[in-house]
Amino acid sequence: MAPFFNIPLYPLQPGFISVHIKVARKAGYGNSCMHRETVYTSASNPKIKYIRNLLQKKYREETGCFLMEGEKMVSEAFRSDWNIEMVVFSSECRFSESLENMAKNIGVPCIYVDDRVFKTLSDTKTPQGVLAVLKKKEWDRKQLIDQTKGFLAVLDGISDPGNLGTIIRTVEGVGGGLKGPEGNSKGVVLINGGVELYNPKVVRATMGSLLRVPVIREEDAEEFLNEIADKGWHIAVSDLSGEDLFSWQGGYKKTALVIGSESHGVSGQVREKACSLIKIPMEGSLESLNASVAAGIMIYEIFRKEIEKEG
């Protein structure tokens, strides 16, 4: 599939109409540059098809692009170092003028569609009328792993988009990000399959943390765990037979916390690599918590123990 920027545009190409600035203002777009732009009214236009295809994993993998939707996340994308290909506005967007100005300041192209077309591009029930097409980012794996201090949330086959997105947000909450080899980098590692990182539901659940928290995927879980063990990481695995999290020693300079999938827990090959097995104590007949809830409790307890040990 040809990327959108290779598609020739003609002033009267079927599928869109030229709009006078007065009409554009009535449609709600704002005043910044609408008199120079075009409003797409057909969902079959090639550029619109290109954007809509990014709702599917196949096309995200082919193009290396994904969608980020909503005023908060699009504005955060503008303030990040991620590569933004374009921003799409609907006629119902209430934030268009300020976001248009932000796009213009960093040279990001804007395109405009009517509300009916925008709904075919959105993954939400009540879209805000703005989305961005971003290029995927390759984080510096060496910088994340080769450090004297840090934290990794290693997610073993996590399949629920909401859980993955929430865990990424939680890691940001304890200082997620790359801080340099002598710093205290914190990130997320995906092993043994699971949900795709750029799934629209995952992106939305991160609430923008995806832009700041390094996330890498390792295809060979055993090789990865051997590597970080050799580099001095303490591998703590969440397991129902493990030690009580709150009495566990913790306080290690480099901790890799492994959280298992919602249905199967941590895989056997991963469990064998554990330096510690830990669990959240439960009362009554409850055996386990939602993966993102359990991860949140464990991450913050690990973080607390680290601070306590440092004094």
C-alpha cells in the first residue's frame, strides 16, 4: 500500500470538496489555516483508507505507523520527540485551533474530514474529533538494560489491552523513562506474545505514558532473562506460592518484576529463572487480583523498599 504522502491530490478529486473559510468556521474548525485546506467527505478516499487501515494490526506492522486519539494525547505527542506524520480533525473538534497552531509550529500536516468520515477512523464510541498518525519508536534497549540501577516490569503474555496500558502508566508513576547508564531507568519488557503494544485500546489506556515509558519486546524470553541475570538484575516473579510481598526483603538496585498473563500466570520457563517468588497476601477465598492491580501494588512496594533501603 502506498503511504498517504505518495498519493497525488487534485483540487477537484472525487471524495473531497474545497471549502471557503466562512463555511469552515461554521463547521467548527477554527480560523488558523482552513482557507488553504480541503475537507474530506468520502470514506473511500485513498488517504482516508490509509488512516482507517491503521486500526488493523496488519497495516500497523506494514507501515510502522499507529493512531493516537484524543486532545490530551495528541497535544502530548506534539510535546514529545516522536515522529508525527499528520493530524486529522473532524468538523466537531472543539480543540482544533490550538492543536492546529501546535502542529503548524512543528511542521506537522493537518487534514480535515467531516464528522461522519471521522467516526470511521475512530476506535472510540464518543470521539473527540482529533487523532494523530505516529511512527513507531525503537527505544534504546542497551540504555534500558545496561545500567547500574533501574526497574523493569516484565510482562509475560499479558493479553488484555487495558491491563497493559495501565501497567505502562504505573511504571511512569514511579519514574519511568530512560535516565542514562548511570541513572535509574525504568521501563516495560514484553515477552511470550500477548497484546500488541500499538493496539488502539492499549494506546488509549496508557493516557500518553506510551510516549515517555520505554517499552521493548523480546522474542526469546529465556535468552532475555539469562542476559539480565548475567547483568546483575534481581528477577522477582509474581507467583501464588511465593513469599509475602510485604515481608520480602526487596531493596535491590536492579529489579525485574515478572507479571504473568491474566489466565495462565507466569510460564514455567520464566518461573525457573526467578531469584525470588513473591505474592500479594489475600484474605478469604480470593486467589488473585486483576493483572494491572497486582502489578500496581507490587511496583509501588518494590519502589518503597528501594527508597527505604537508601535511607
